[in-house]
Amino acid sequence: MCELFSITSKNNMIINDFLVYFYNHCNQHPHGWGFARFYDDKREIFKGPEKATESKQLKAILSNQILAKNAFAHIRLATTGITNLSNCHPFTKSDDNGRQWTLMHNGTIFKCDLLDKYVDMQIGQTDSERILYYIIDEINRIEDQNQRILSEEELFNLINNIIINLSESNKLNIMIYDGNLMYIHINKEDSLYSLKYDDCLIFSTRPVSNDKWTPVNINTVYAVKDGKIVYQGCRHEYEYVLTEDNLDLIYQRLSQQQKQNIIDEYGSYDNMKKEIFKNKNDSKLY
């Protein structure tokens, strides 16, 4: 579906090699790329709707040394929303107290009435962007109700609860950064790995080096800062397991070109579905 990469470190690191490795996965995720770097209370975000290795902008970015303490990278396989710039991750939005939130997502929201009202507000068409709108609204609502800014721990607890609620019946592999904490969560087995250095922690959907990467525990929200886990939520019960109904819904949302690609590769959608559930293969659709 999509792939995610992030880094959080106490000190600046050169991350070009990791990024080049990551973006070279784009043959299976050709519908856009994104890169965000965070430093000194600022953020730089670059995105494009083309395949990462075909982007002149991304090539220019990677041709220079990239130093970062906190960064996101994303490559997209579109299942909701057309292939254009407004649907590329990461998405950004500020809350009423000036925090700048950045979110990227690998997954699908199959059903969540809480997000429906944002369809007419969002810039693009993705369910991922609607997640960010909902998070911001909840933060603003709670802080307005309390008439004060939430503490770091209170904010983590709020994000933790939101993610747990959204995880039921949905695939929610997600990374969020608020300028202070980086939130990490997956609810699909073997869909995110981590690599730990002394003062650095790297996450990626698939390993992006020959080092020994560790699978990230599912159904648990982590908050990381300066290369260390600073908060960890309790494990919840909403593991995502692909069903035929979910796969059918994903297929219905695909463009005609994507459907034709499935026919070209498998002969028919039914053949692909039989292959997936017969061999329990990991489908690039989800």
C-alpha cells in the first residue's frame, strides 16, 4: 500500500544512504513520494506525485548531504484518492495553540463515522488526511474545554486513545510528529522495523540497510524523542487482519489503470484474491 520511514535522534545524522535505499522501493509504490525534515521549531516538506526515482526534485534533494535529527519519508501506492500532489504524504496542519502536526499513514480506513465530516473540508481525497483533521479537532476541543495547553504526557494519552479508537476494523500504521514527540503505531504484524543506535532510533516499513532490524510490536502506541522511547501505551486488541470484504472494498476504490494492472499480472481480480488467501501472501494492495 505505502511505505513509511522516520528517524529521531539526539544529534544530527547524515541520512542520505537510508533515504536512497528507501526510495528505491518505489517500483511497488509509484504514486508519489514525500520527505519532511524538522529542526529548530521549523519544518521543510517536499512532495511529488510521480514515482520517487523519476523525480528531479527528489534527485536534487538527495544529491546534497542531508543532516537531520527528526525526519519523515513516504512512498505511496494509491488506494484512495487520485494520483496528485494534494494526496501525497505527509500531511500537515497546526492546532489552535500553534503546534505544527505532521502525519503519514500506511493503511486504510474501512469504516469510521468520526472522519466522515472532513470529506468536504480536506484538500485531497485520502482517509489519511482526514485522520489528521480529526486529531487536530480533538486537541483543540480538549484544550479549549480545559482552558489550558495539555502537558506532554496528557497529549500522549490523548493521541494514544485516538489511535486506539481509530484502529478498530481499520489498518492504522501511522507516524505523527508534533514538533516535540514522534508517535509511532502499527496494527499489522511484520509491517514496521526499527534500528537502534546509541542516540538514534530509525523506523521503516522494510529494512533500509544491511543492519539487524527489529520488528516493532503491534497494537502499541509509542512516543519517541531524541532517539529514545519516552512514552508507551498499553497494548490494545485491534490487530488488522485482511478479510475478503476489506480486499473487495480496496479493489473498488482503485483507478481503472490499477485494476488493469491486476488483470495484467494475475489474469483477473478473482485470481489475485485466490492467490492471496490460498498462500496467505502479503498483498501490495493493503
